[in-house]
Amino acid sequence: MRLASLVPRLALPVVLTLLTALSANGAQASAAPPTPASRLEPRLAETLSTRGGADVFVTLKEKADLSATRSLKKHADKTAYGFRALTATADRSQRGLRALLRKAHVDFTPYWLVNTILVRGADAELVDRLGARSDVAGVRMAGSVKLPKPEVQPRALAQAAGVEWGVDRVGAPRVWNELRVRGEGVVVATIDSGVQYDHPALATHYRGYRAGGAYVHDYNWFDPTLVCGVPSVTPCDNNGHGTHTMGTIVGDDGGANHTGVAPGATWITAKGCATSSCSDADLLAAGQWILAPTDLKGQNPRPDLAPNIVSNSWGGAAADPFYQQIVSSWTQAGIFPVFAAGNEGPACGTAHSPGDYDGSYAVGAFGEDGQIASFSSRGAEDATGIKPNITAPGSSVRSSVPGGKYDVLSGTSMATPHVAGAIALLWSAAPSLRGDIATTRRLLDETAVDTEDYSCGGTKENNRVWGQGRLDAFAAVLLAPRGATGTLTGTVTDLDGTPLPNPAVTVSASGARRTVTGDAQGVFSVAAAPGEYEVTAAAFGFAPATLKATVTSGATSTLQWHLASLPKYDVLGEVLQTGGEPLPGVAVTIEGTPYPTVTTSADGSFGMAAVPVGTWRVSVKGARCGASTTTTVVVDGDEYVTINTPLRKDGFGNKCDVLPKPTWTAGTTVLPLTGDDAATAVTLPFTFPLYGKPYTKAYISTNGFLNFQRLNNQSQNGAIPSGGLPNASVYAFWDDLMVDSSASVLSASLGTAPHRRFLIEWRNVSLVAQPTARLTFSLELHENGQIFFQYKTLPVGNAPRGGSATVGLENGTGLEAFDYSVNQPSLRPGMGIRFYGSGVVQGVVGTADGKPVSGLEVSLYRPSDATVILTAVTDASGVYRFFAPQGAYSVVITDVEWEYARASATITEEGQVVTAGLTVYPGDNTITGTVRDSSGKPLAGAMVALQDSRTPSTTTDDKGAYTLTGVHGGPQFVQVLTRACEVQAQRKIAVAEDTVLDLTAGMPIDPSGFACSRKPKAYVPATDPADVGEMQSAMIPLPFAFPLSRGTFNAVGVTPTGTLLFYDPLNPEWSWASPFWADLVVDDSAAVLTATTGQGADQRFVVEWRNVGLRGTELRISFEAVLYPDGRILLQYGDLPDDERVRDGGATVGVSNAYGPDMFLVWGALDPAVAFELRPSPQTP
């Protein structure tokens, strides 16, 4: 149990999602102006309606202008200016909003790094008022992100191995030994789970360390949720993640453990992650502290003490802008932000935020074998930028963990600190680079080791698996402008002296290399340390050449290259989609070169003239039915290449084929559709699935499409997917069409079950914008879920061939679509398109005696991402049916009237029918019996309940008899609890019919070994006031070591909510014991006191809550908890009003074990004359 769960004021807030005004994205020509409602996050309304209130962030439109920081050179000047500008903007622009919130009597916290305010418990009315304000950009719910869970390695690497493999692989020891740089003068911060500050590998590297072993934690440690103490005066790490990452940045114990890349740097840390999750409020507060560290009270900010680098091994969903403004403010203030790319690989498009921002430097991971880590997140194939930016060692990384120990973990979390340490080395060696984020990024990029991987797009030098390549810290530092530098410059021309634009110039020395790009006139220039270099110039279409250069301090060394042209040949070819059909209008590119992109013609052909000799990768951007693909072409003469594209799929799994000469089928029944922009409804002859959702009715428009949700005659086509109408549509030729007296729209029902088809034909319709162009085309819905488009007559011209039309499919929410083409002349007369991709999961739901169950909701659950993708209801025969893409699924029934049931189903190929039947058991059984104690005496008033919450509990009568009704068939767990911790029993049974079950109850013992018994009260009033008050807890030393579960504690946290907390820095949760955990009021009439009494084994530590109020009532309560050296806990009560809100279930009473799910709770019947003793057994773990 976390401390924050018990102290309302310290409750963990959750992830900040900065706000973007949402605009309409429909098919209309232009979006409507934002309304106040558009500023509200869509899920917010649902949360408010179900919960009544929510914690929200209200972000204002005004942003601080930090552009002046560009002209400032000193780190302290940049951070000070940024702090002043940001706080001034927030103070000024938030005045009106703060006044409104004070008047509304709501709890709120303003922030300045982002111009936002966290409002707690906002109801729907307040949210509407906030969203309607003209100064508000948006209102979003608070949330949280999680620390990536590192993979613990089984390898026996926890023993010291000298320099760790990752530190060695990036070349850090060469920087230490050859360049005499270890990171001195650079401060690196982390936002993580904390750090064990006195770990042998970290203690002397802490900025708060003082000679002789003293520590100063002000301005070096920040704990916004006070997890590490109340107040939180010393760093801790209750997860281990933060200690491990910090060890990779600076770790070195002076002996055999060399875990850090930059052991000469110093560190500070902000605990942005209270446990394994990181709330948005904590992350935002930590982000502010990075720019302007504070003392331990959170006061007296000092931007001059801001770190140079901040390492972030955490992240959330992709494309989430919640931290973007923070990253921007850091970079403008000269603080370098490094982020983990994520552990969601190997799929493309898995890089997460904030690492996927342009302003973040994102890090992927590779292993000791030099291969990319399978978990390392990749960038998206269709992204405009490259993520990750770079890769670093991230598999089997040994580093420090709490307890003064070491462990081996894997993740991009482990790769990221290697880069942070490398930047510390770089900025230590070249102080002129400090705060120059852009130049530093270029240097890291230009010295990274190029690593070829085209699986997610990109080039050998720059791809979406490795980014710019593998980190090379030695090359970056060696080729940086260290100390008194000289200039290396030159010009690259052809043999005639004509400058070659943007040549690649590689500067090499001592095995290190840096590749820079020249300008449009072929000129390059870099600052370099004095020394000897080899410099190679290369340009597309020319043979590379290498020259030698000597750089001296303060001087310029000038080089001149005259490169010879390579032979050139023509490359011709064609791009085909499935079935050998040409793929027109798609881009064909020679990757990694300046050669201009060409576009395929109507017959799919392309031509590239004068391509230099060499081996080139020719890529095709996916379109129509073909996905993006790349092929290797060796040019040593004129070449002809045929590129066959693989099938393209949308997010649901739909794909398509182009049919060159399908048999035309005509409609037979004329529909009542004439004129411009008309629509009509038809009943389908079978249930048709679109994106898995079944439909029985369709709405046909004159404008070339069919919609499954409502009448819609939208004439202006648009891109899909789109939130604007129409949705749930099939677009054969969505354009503004006219059905005049020479035209008609017809339907036809064809075939017999289960192979029925429903056809719609648009016959001889004209384009409104081109009335002389007459078109005939059709769409067919097949009972198996396939869709066919056919085009009989399409006149010559751009618009009649699809140049102003949308062709494809779209789901009912407008969030998923298959866009075959939008405003592209992609069609030709005589062709057809088949959309397909689904299989069928179906079955019968019945009872054990074979009777079908109708009207039962069935869910199709995808275990791979824990998502229910479809739901269905069984028909009169108990049959359900899902149309779903290929994949592994579970079919699940959770109806409260029936026993839970699950079956597995896997679709491996198109059109496959998988049968998965389920048997359910009705909840109409009874369990009866008698409950007795260990002497055989009937127990009256005992509660008998099932673990299955669908069956109501019951209470034994005066003869110990009970009856449970409405019991579901299958395994059941029966529990007996007497009131107030007396005796209990539990039994697992299989229920197939009415069952008799007698039970014998004994002393209750929880799974961790705690036994509970009633004792006579021996109330001991406490005497020493504790510093505990309304919304304020205290950590109090114990007079003896107190054993609880697996831990031994020398201090206890005392909260105003009636609970004692026991904190173990090696565990992310808290153990707790509570005599009366409730929402209590500690006002001037109340007190929390402690006392120590007795000697030896009978010594006791007493915590008393005296005359505290039960919030929302006039009731006052007194109670206490007594701790003994042997681990016993006594809970007893002084004043307990005779009120059910106090005595019968109004509070949580018991003990919880932080090391597992074990918890012992006393329920009901609190008695001022009785104490409860919780005694650990000798075998308690």
C-alpha cells in the first residue's frame, strides 16, 4: 500500500496530457471553428457521467516566449531567463482562472513549465465552465505512464567484471585514458524512481556529497509525492530502476565496479515515478524542478543549479503530446533531454512519447552480440522523421541497484543512460558545446556507427531501427572542438571544377570517424582539435577520394577535391500489385541518394535515366492494394526491374486484390433514387460484417457509396479515415454524381446461403462537375464478408477515372479505413477490386444438457494486447458469429446470470471458419449446511460467502445453518467469517447441482501467517505529540527494530487517516497496519500522540489517535495501535460512538503485507471493550 493511497493530500495524481484543440476532421470542405466542447477530451464526458467528477488539467493558450535564450551563452543565464519568462507568463495568464477555482472551492495546483492547472475533483458543470473560457486551450483528464519493466537477466553477471561491456562498447575507456576526460564539470539529472544516494558506486558522484561522508540534499533531490518520507529529506529508490540507470551514467566504486560512462560527472535526481508508475503531476513537477531545483521544502528555486543533461528512461503512448512543451522549454534553456525509445519492438511504429518528439533524443537498444534488441521500439515506416535517433547498449546491462548491490537488466531504459553519459563526456571535453543542443545532436549523429536495417524504412546511414547508428562516444569526443581548435574546410567539385552540392565528407582519426554534409556549393567546414586526419569526400554519381590534413590550433587547413564521374545507365521497370496488375501513380525512389523520385505511369511503368553504377535500393511507397517495398538493383549497364508489391493491410486486417477482367453482373431492381444527392434505405438479405460489426440494413446514396448507419447523401468526398460523416461506409466511387432520366441505381440479390451476394449498380450516372462523362460501376457485398467493386464504363479523363473520388472502406467510428485511392485516377474500365481479410469464429452456446442459450453477450478477446475487439449476441439457436482478421483469440462469456466461460480460437487464413462452442452453467443452484467451531458448537451470526461476487452472501442462524442461493455451476470457493476476527473457514468445491456443505471454522490465519484473536482491552493513553495534522503525516523512529513480513523497520510512518506505514526501499509498495483507516479530521480538538512503555520483550510503542473526527459527520473517535518487538500488533479503541458508521464497517481495520497480495482485514463489530491482536506465526515470511 503506497503512502499516497492513505494521505489524501499526497494522493498520487496521474499523467499530464497537454492539450490540443480538436477540430472537425470530416468530409466537409473545411472544418468548423472550434467550439468550447471541442476543447474537452472526448473520454472526459463519459468519466464525468459515471463517476461524477475527475482530476483534470486545464491548459491555457498563452505560452512564454523563450526565443531570447538563443543569444545567451552561459548555462545559468539560459536557465534563469527561461525560469523568469515561464513563471511570469503563468502568474499573469492564470490569475482569472485561479480566481474562478478559488470561488468554486475546489482543490487545484498551478504549474508554470507548462501553462496549466491541475483541478482535482472537477464535476461536469465546472468542466463545462472551464472549457468555455476564451483563454483555455483545452481540458484533459489526468493520467499516468509506467516505467518500462526491465527484463531481469538470468546470466551470472552480478559479479564485478571491471569495465562493463556497454561502457567499453561505446568507447568510454578510450575517452578516459587517451583523452583524459571523465565527465568533470557536467551535472546529469534523471527523472526516475529515485536513487540510493549512498550506494558505493554512486555516493561520491552525488552533487550533494561532501568530504567526510556528509550530504546536502537541498537542490539535489526532489520527491513530489513524499514517498521517501514526510518530509522527504533523503533520496531513496523503492523500485530499483532509477539506481540502475544512474549507475550506467556515473557509476564507479573506485574498485572493480566500473558501471558508468562518465564517472567524473555529478548527478542529481527527481523522483518523477512514485512507484512503477509515474503520474503526470509528478512528471510535470519533476520537469519544473529540473529547470529550477528547489530546497527540500520545494521553495527558493535556483535555476542556476539546473543540470546540463536530463536522462529519462520512461514513456507513454505514441504520439502523445503531454510532455512536448516541457521538452521544448528544456532545450531552449540549454538542457539536453535524452529519452528511451520504448520496449515495444520488434514491430515498426512502436516508438513512444516523449521519445518520439522531434525535440527529444530517443535511444534504442542493442545487445553484446551487436544485434538490435528484439524489444527495442522502432519508428513508423510512413513517418517523416527518424526514431530512434541512436542506439546504445541495452541488453544484459550490469549496474547498481538498491542495497549496495548490482544486477543485470535489459531495456531501452538501460540504453538511454549510456547516451546521457556520452554527452557528459562530450560536454566535459568541449565546454563550448554545453547548451548547444543542435550541434551536440549533429556530432552524436555524425559519429554514430552506421548500421544497415531496412525493415522499418530508411537507409543504411539513417533508419528507423538503429536511427543514426550505434553510439560511439570516443569518436564524438575525439572529433569534437576540444580546447584550442583549428578549422578544417574544403570544397568538393567535379573534374571541371563545378561544385558538387551536399557532398558527404568523412573526417577520420585513430579509428574514429565523423561524417558531415557540405553545402549546396560543395563547401564544408568543421572545428577540430589539433592533429592529423584523413578526410574522404563522396558525392552521388562520383568516385570518392581521400586526402590527408593537419590541423593546428587557431589555423585553417583547406582541402580541394576534384572527383571523377562514375558511368551512368538507364533503369527502367514496372511496379505490379497482386495478380500482376500495374500499380499506377506511386512514388519510386533510390534510397539515400539525391536522385529525384519518379512516379509510375498508368501502366505501372517508370524510368530513371543516368543512374550511376553501384548497388542501389529502389523503394516503392505503398498505395492501392500494394504495400511499401524495397528491392536491390545492381547497376552495371542499362537495367529493367519488375517490382512486385506485397499486400497492404489496414489496421483491422483488410487487404485487397485488383481483378483485371471480372465478369460483369448487372443489377435487376431499380431503386427509388433520382437526381442529385439522394439516398434510400434497403434491408440486406443477410447480415453483413464491416470491420467485424454486423449490419442488416444499408443506406445507398446517388453519390457512389453505401452507408450502414444512417441516410447520408454527402456529395463532397474526402480523405479516409475521418471523424466526419459518412462512416461505416463502402465507397465504390464517392463523388458528386447525378442520376438523371438516362441513369439509374439498381440492386440485386444473388446466390443461396451461405454464398449469397447483394449488389448495387450505379448505371450510366454522370459527374455533376462533368455532365458529359457517364459512369457505370457496382459494388457487391458477399455473405462471407468480402466486398467487390467493378467498373464497367469509365470515360477517358482524370475525374472519370477517380481523380476527384474516394475509393475504399471505412469503419463506424471513422478511426480505421482502407483508402484504395483518394482523388487519384486509379481506375480503368473493366477492372475490379476485391476487399477481404476476415475469417469467421462461430459456435453454439449451450447448457450442460445441450440446450441452446439465446440473447447471451459473447466477447472476442485478443490476448496479445488485452483488447475486446468485437461483441455479439447469441441468436435463438444459441449461435454467435464473429468476422475477424487473422490472429489468436479467446471467446469469452461474462454474463452475470451464467458461469464465466472461455474458449480459444485461432484464424490462420482468409475465409477460415473456426468453431468454438461454449458450455455455460446457470446460477440456479443452492449450497446449504451448518457452520460449527472446532468444539462442534454451532456458530450463529457468521457470514458465509462465495468468492464469486454474483452470489449474495448470507449469515448463519442461531443453529449455525445457512443457505446460499443463485450459485453458479463450476468451481466455487466458500468462505466463512465470524464478526470481528474470531474464527474462519474456507473450502473449494465443484458445483454441478444443489450441494450440502458443512464447515468447521478455526482461528483465522492469513496467507502470510498472521493470526487474529480478540483480547481484553488494555488501553494505554499516549503522551508525546506527533507532528501529524490535517493532511500531514510524520515518520517517527521506533525504540526497537520491528519485524513485519519480510522486513525489519526502525521507523514508522504515522498518517492522519488512522494508519501506520512501513517503508522498505527495496519494495515499491508499503506494508501497513491500521486500527481505523478512514477519512479522518485531525483538527484543534484532536491529537495524534506516541508513547514507549514496558521493558524487554514487553516493551511497547503506542500510537494514539485521540478525539479525531470522522469527516462529514459530527462523530469523534479515539483508538490506538500498539507495536511489540516480536511483531505483534494490538489494535484497540477508547471512544467509539454507538453508530454503524463507526462500529460496523465504516473503516478498514487490519494489516497488509507489501511483499505479496496477502492482507488480513477485520470486518465489522468494533467494540470499545475489545482489542484485536494480530500475531505473526514463527513461520511468517
